Amino acid sequence: MANGPGSFGALRVVSNADTTAVLAKQQADRAGTPAEPPVPDASSLASFVLDQYSLMKRHRDTVGRGWSDRLLSALRAFNGQYDPSQLNEIKRFGGSDVYARVIAMKCRGTSSLLRDVYLGADKSWGLVPDPDPAIPPEVMQAIQQLVHSELGTIVQNGGQLPQATALRDRIGQLTEGARQAAKKKAAQQAKIAEDKLQDILNEGGFYHALQEFITDLPLFPYACIKGPTVRLKTDVEWQNGKAVTVTKPKLVWSRVDPFDLYWTPGAADISDANVVERSRLTRADLNDLLDIPGYDQTEVRAVLDEYGRGGLSDTWDQTDNERSVLESRENPRFNQSGMIDCLEFQGNAQGRFLLEQGMDPKLIQDEMRDYFVNVWVIGRHVIKTQLIPSPRKRHQYFITSFEKVPGTPVGNGLPDILADIQNVCNATLRAMVNNLSMASGPQVVVNDDRVSPGEDSESMFPWKRWHVKSDPMGNNTEPPVSFFQPSNNAQETMGVYSFWTELADEMSAIPRYMTGAQTGSIGRTASGLSMLMSNSSKILQTVASNIDRDVMEGIIGALFDMVMLTDTTGLLTGEEEVRVLGVNVAIQKETQRARQMEFLQATANPIDMQIIGPKGRAKALRPIADTLGLPGQDIVPTDEELDKQQQIAAQVAQQQGIPGHGGVGDQAGDAQGGQTGARMNGNSGPTTNTVTPRIQGGPQ
């Protein structure tokens, strides 16, 4: 079809890159020189990440559906500042702008309670060993050899061979001893692995990040911890009295500001979403990236060359201006500090984008499939593209909320729950202050017609003389200056304020007595206060459950996976299970120690001591000493030391001729997993030695 006026045809759309290439080729042909390929504005992968960020930012900033305004409102409530529009109305009225800060008080109380749970002496997580570990093949072979040896000894001594039932019992007895020894070894190995993971968490700043996370949790609609990530850390080692600076890569954890976190708008669970984190880097941060494998050195140097002098701030958000004021930071739009904006994307990207970026084709077998990647973009430069090695295919961001809302990662913080109460408390407090200011002294009525010319009727001071003139109307009975006292409504206003603050206790489920404030008559006794705290700790248990399920389990599990992928020492077997105990600590914090003391008192009698024995008593004493802040392992003797004490006591008793103290050493051996003096055929046949020494290489 011909194209012309009144006709319709197909319009060819040419991209900017193609147009630039054609123009460059035409100019090169005219000049007789070969054309150089044009430099693209951004790679396909960088464009994809920037498009994802724009989509997420647009959704979060949408009024009514997003949550940017809620983040700003929470930060204003924590700082005790009014919304700018509301503050203008207050100033136009001319009254007091006092702020009650009820929400800030509740947030501080909640953070203190959660810190007591997760940052206290009781660790909020642990490793549970395999409940039924496999017996090593060499141990089973040693058991069979032992049984054959015992049968051979019976035959040589002319004894009668045991029946099949007795033989099966003997094998089962030895196998059970080996199984118990394997369980004990697995528990010891899990304890060693748990201590090692704890060291990694301490060195990586996990508990510092957790403390900041706990501060964010009651304040914002969500709080986030990121990790583990690899960062270069500088340590100082002392060698022969000299300080040696050593830079090593370490696993680290960090708190992510809720303002800087974006995710897929339609995601109901954060673990299923693509995530973009906006961060600001310095030149020193970029220099550190040059020494870490996985970063494109050429692109990092290009960023240092292009943006390192004056900085780069091109990922603005509408919250940046007010947020910088509330956080007492520089407005990123000015960027006088020379910070460089970076977008970190973790999620699924199409394989063809990764191939265009130069990723190894062996890793991208199908360019149409999506792959789970970590991409860092600065401006138009992609400084890192890496497949995330997590076997769970999950990003490194773990978020939860004070009050979770089903179907969305965004929950409710205390500012969302107490917003109306905070407004009423502010209005009541402003009214009370305004009333107190007006009722602080008398109001004066001056009849200007009777004031003498030149008299200053605006100033007031004691013993002032008033010069007046006669009323021209002849009504001299009316005083030229009169006084009246406005009523003081502070008592009634305080009652209203107390009512709303008590309602805030109920709405937040964080009463004042949980943070040390005085209570009524029921809380004056220890039992009454314990009952109140037990009832009020239900919401704390719910919050602790959210942290356990959404954050702690994921973070410890990710660390577990990282150690399994990189460690070659056999620290973990893979059969251990991560157990998070935060909610249990929250429940048992007030009662566990009392229950332990009751158990010790109840078992402090000869009958129970015969049942649990000295070793059982020692196991009960060690954790109680630890909860009291005492070194339980140093105060209470070990099992080996108790065995030696029993043997010495038995020898002394035998020398003194005291009956009933024989066989103490055998009992100690039985407690270690051996079966001493066991016979295979009733009273006939020789006795066997303890199993453990006979099985070389078996579990101890």
C-alpha cells in the first residue's frame, strides 16, 4: 500500500543505538575511515535493573497503596515532630506545639524487652543434632568381631553356646551402646559447630545489626537484616610486640534502612520477590571492591574515574528531602559529600541479559530461562554480576513486622496502631498547656477612654499607679482597669490525657509496668506483678515468633548453608537442625530460673539422688549457674572428675570396711556406654570387658 496523505502504512521504529550506528557509518564512509562501534548508554542488564527499581519505587510512593508516607510518619512520631501541614495550622492558631511522644515511649519499651530476649545471656538459637545418627560401619564390624571372639572363648573353655535369643540380645545390647555413644558424639559435635557459628556471627557484626533491627521493628511497618555478605575487614594482629594490619574477607550482616529497600509490588511473601537495595558508597568502598573476587574491575575503575570526583546521585526518591532532615543528614540532591549511588538487585533475570553482560555460557544453558543473580549497578555501569550460590534460591534480605498482615510483607508498626491515640494525646496536651498559660495570671480589661494620655497601659508591674480621667458620660462607677482570672482546667485535662495513655497501653499491649513504671495495687507484690507481666507478654511472644520464623531461622539457615558449601574441615555434617528459641526465651524468661530452683529443691533427697546420681545433679547445676552469670563449667566438676571422686571414695570405703560401696567403678563405666560384667549365657562363661575399649575408632 502506498503511503501518502489519507493512507495508512507501517511505521518502522529504529532505536537510538541503531540510529547512532547508521550515522557513524555514513560519516565514516564519507571520511574514508572505518566506523567505531557506538558506546551504549547502558547495557540490557543495567536497563533491566533500572526498570525494576522504577517500578518498585513508583508502587511504594503511590499515595494510598504505597507505604512511603507511613515511613515518614513513623520517623516524625519517633522524633516528636508534627507533620508540616499540621504544624502550620498550629502556628496559625498561635498555641503551643508540644508533642506527647507516646509512640516513641512505646517503641523504646518494646525494643528494650526484645533486646532482653535476643541480646541477653540466653542464646536465642541452637543446633539440634540428628536424633538417630547412623552407627559407623567400622563400629558395627567391631561389634561382630567382638561377638565372634566371645563365642570362640566360650568354645575354648568348654562352655555351652548361648541360645539364639541370648545371642540376639547380646548383639542388640552392644548395638544400643554404640548408638548411645554415637548420639553423644553427635551432640558434642553439634555443640562445637554451634560455638563456631556463634564466633562467625560475632565477628560479622550480626548482633550489632540485630540491635539496630530491634530498634526499627516496633517503629516502621517492617524491619530488615541483610546477610551473610562478604566484605573486607581490617584486623590488627600482634606479632612479636608489633602491630600487623591484615585485611581479610569475612561474612558480615547489616541492618538495611526501610527507606532504602524495594521489592516486587505483587509479592505476598518477601522470599518470593525480587529485591533492590539502594545504597550510597564512598570512594573507599569502591576501592575495597577492587580486591574482592566477583566484581568487574574494569567497570569499578570506570566508576571511580567518571563519578568518583563529584559523586553521583541519580536514584532519588520523593522521601529523600524530608528523610534527610529527620535523620539529620545531608540532602542527597546536593551531594556535597561526593557519595555514589548504587542499586543492588537480587532476584531473577533472563539468561540473555547475563550472556550479553559476559557471563560464562557454561553457567547459562538456556538464555530464555531466568536465573537467580546478584547485580550491582552504578549509573550505566554493571560492576558485579554473579549467580547467587544459595541452594534455597533465596535472597539475603530477611524482614518481618511488629504486627504482620497476611498477604503482604508490609505489616504494622506501633505508629500505625497508635496514630489516632497519638493525635488525641497531642491535642489534649496542647490544650492543657494553652489553658495553663492563660490561667497562670489574671486577664486585664482596660477602658481606654478613661486612661490618661501618655499612660502606658500595656505594661504591668507591682505598685503601678494608674492615671485616669473622668468618664465623659458621667459614669464614674465603672473602674478604668479591671481584672478577672480564667479558669484552670488542668485537672480535667490530665484525666483525659491519662485515659488515652492507658488506652495506648491496651492498644499496643506494652503496658508501662513492663518497662519499670509504677502499677496499681495488684502490681505492688512480686506475684501480682508476675501475673500482669505474664498476661502482657503474649504480644511479646507473638513478636518474638515473627522474628524467629522470618529472620532468625533464615539467617542461621543461610549461614549453615554457607558453611556447608565452603568449609572443608567437616565442621557440620548436614544432619543438624537449626532451632530458634527466641519465643521460648520470651515465655520462660521470668519463670525458668524459679522452676530450676524448684527442681533442685525437690530432688535434694536420698531417694532422688540414687536415681539421678552425681552426674545428673551436675548436669542440672551447670545451666543454673550459667543463667546466674556464673561459670557453670568451672564450678561444677566434669563427669571424668566425678568418676575419679567416686573411685577414690569407693577405695576409701573398701579400706575402712564400709559395705555397700562396691562396684562404683563399674557403675561409672556403665554410665559411659560400656556394659561391664555382662555374660552371654546366664552364670556360665567368662565375663567380657567394656565394649568401648574393645572397639577401636568407635564413638566414645
